[in-house]
Amino acid sequence: MLSLLVSFAGVMKAQEASVDTIMKHIRYLSSSRCEGRMAGTDGYDRAVQYAVGVLESYGVKPYYEDWESDFFTVERNVVENARM
């Protein structure tokens, strides 16, 4: 997520980024709406869609022909109970 914020800052530098604008992005991405942004969750998908929307609004194009081509598979494990 830090790399995403750095990317936003880099793109916004050319757009005269303000602290208020950067904080707006940080507030959304760290809000309960994104549910922690764990890969494979609805919160992660919401964060990705938000990031894509922001990047597109600044004129950033995906590396491949579309944003979905840039996705990759992530494996995750969920610990149900940590008791011994």
C-alpha cells in the first residue's frame, strides 16, 4: 500500500498535489470501507478500484492494455484460532 501512496504522490507532483488531496486518498484507503485491504477481500477490490479511478483521473495509463492485465494471483492464509 505504501508503494501505491508513493505512486499517487509521484503522479500528483506534476499535478500540484496538496496535502489535503493526499490525505483524502490516505483516509479512504485506510478507512473501514476498505476492510484492511487484505488480498482477495471485497475491501481490497474497493481499494483497487479507487486507485485505478484516481490514476486514470491523472491520465495514467496501465502498463498493459488494461488494468486487469496488471493483476497477479496472491495466496493468503487465514488463522482461525491461534491457541495452543
